[in-house]
Amino acid sequence: MPPTDDHTDDPSAQPRPLPVQRELFDIPDDVAYFNCASLAPQLRASAEAGVAALGGRARPWTISSDDWFTGAEERRALFARLAGVDPEGVALVPATSYGLAVAAANLTARPGQRVLVLAEDYPSNRYTWQRFAGRTGASLVAVERRDGQSWGEAVLAELDERTAVVAVLATHWTDGGSVDLAAIAARAREAGAALVVDASQALGAVPLDLDAIRPDYLVTVGYKWLLGPFALGYLYVAERHRDGVPLEENWISRLGSQDFGALVDYQDRYQPGARRFDVGQRTHFETTPMATAALRQLLDWQVPRIAATLGQVTGRIQRAVEALGLPLTSTDRDPHMLGIGLPGETRAAVAGALAESGVHAGVRGSSLRVSPHLWTTDQDVQRLVDALTKATDGRVAR
């Protein structure tokens, strides 16, 4: 896999944090939005691109046959640059569930083998591998953390020669818990197990060394940390799996589909690389320009600098909430997210205080999940802390 644009020849160089970029988003001053892990606000540039695209779509006679391909290929290439992968390995998919289904359809297991997922996993991952286990006779194992283990340590303790598939999150979706993908990948290769990664809560926000991880499949949505619209996600497929079976047979994935006059000359061969796994209607005339505008902005910001900036923001939040006596649900977290453990008796009060203060965050599992981005200001952080202070004052043991 090629390096990302963020590569530097000086391994000791620290990424420089970025200034607040709130002016690039349409977020009112009275809104403190800490829910990027659920749904990112659109960049102004993406919204403008979408408006222009709708105008073009209203005049289909202005759309050429080449336009059915060029926008999708640009989006594929931009994502590949951001992820640091070969664009020939990128398929354009609508959702994590679609990409995971491609992986499950092309992997195998035997009765007696095991499929490892994480406890409190994202539902689409859990359900996909639950069905896979039922079909193949393998056992589904939800890995729990015990005695202060990290997620990586917990997975490594379960990963042995019985393992057929390891399907893990790049960052735990409930609270930003860190997952040591490099260590898991190395052990999976030793055990002969396939590695499937859902990077929806990491890619675009923190650097991933996919050259070291070398997943069999990696999937991510586009509407969270990639700041794009719905239904435009991505699947990376390792070269050894690119001759696999797609979930559907659509016209645009076949070789020679650019020649509209020859579409009835049916073709057994597919477009090269992972394009056979592209979803039908991948062109998305209306929203593809929105996704490409967002990907360009992320490349301009550079992922290591995004991570450094978000690490500073979440570090300030962590220090403040710990001073209130509130614990983090994962202390070994990635820099862009954190989960705040809330005693049961304070949860309703916290929800009310956040809503009253115009602070938006998400409850996932036992965590109040806080996920800022470059729009987050010091004032936003203070409003969050003030709301938590108001809601928990006198209720949290210190």
C-alpha cells in the first residue's frame, strides 16, 4: 500500500494542531456539537457542491456518458489517498453492512472454528458475523475486557489456531476505546485467520498504518469522520480477495461498460480491481461531489494534524470531567473520542442539562460519548463542562 499524503521523512516530527475551522461549517454559535461519531455536519463546501450537483441533475441532457464514471473514480482515488491504499483495492459501497456482507460472502469457516468480535460491538458487525457463524457452523465469540485489559490485549488472549475470522472495530464505537490493530493483525496472520476491520469511527480522524495492518477487508461509512453524505461508503479489499464474488451483478461493474452502445454484448469479465464489489447506482450524481469536496478538505487538513487537534480538545474535556469525579469508560482511548461513565441516578439529569445548554453528544452503551471535530471551540468545551457540573453537582463521589 502506498503511503498517505501525511507521510513525513522525520519520524520524530510531531503534527502541528490546526486552528478552529468553525467558519467552514454552518453551526450556530448557540450549538455545541459533540456528536461527529454519529453524524457529521456538512462542510459549507460540500453543501455548495451538492446544490450545484442538483442543478446539473435537473438537466440530464447535460450529463455525458463519461460522467457516469469520472465522479465515482475521482471519489475512489481521493479515498485511497486518504487511507493510504491502492485505489484498485477500493470498492464504493453504501454502508458498513454492505461491505461486511461482501467480506462474509467471500470468507469461510468450519464447524469448531471461531469468529471473534468485540463486546458491545456495532450492531451491523455483530449481526453479520452472527449469520456467518450460523451458516458455517463456526462459533461467534464476543471478546470481553477483563481486569483492566485493553481491547488489543483481550483479543490477543482469545486469538489462536481455532480462529477463522477476526472482525474488529478500529476504534470502539461506544467510547473511543483504542484497538491495537497492528498487534491483532500480526497474531491473526500467525493463526491463519482473516482480519476484517470496521474503521468507521477512525478513518479520517486518526492515522491508520494499513501498510502494517494489511487487513483482508476494511470498511468505513462516509458520513461520520469523513464528513460526507449518506450512502457513500468505502470497502478496501486486499489483492488476494479481488477475484471474489460480488453481492450483486450490476451493469456498471462489467468490463467495457463505458460503451453504452455495447451493453447488450454481455460480458463475463468485471472491471479491474475491486470494482466488481461496487454497489449498483454508485454514480450518485447528486451527492458524489459532496463527498469529494469533503475528502479534499480532509487531505488538505491532513489526518495526523486532525488527530493532534482533537487530542488537545478531548484532553481538556477529560481533565475537566475527571475533576468532577466522573470516570472515563476507556482510559486507553484514541485521541478523537471519549466516553464518560455516568452513574445511573445522574443520567436523566445530564441529558436534561445538555439539552438545555444546546450541547449535543450521544449515549452509547454505558457511555456519554463525546466526539468533537475541528468546529469545536473553547466555548463549546466550557458549555459541555458547565452542563455536566450542573447535572452532577453533589451526586458524584469525589
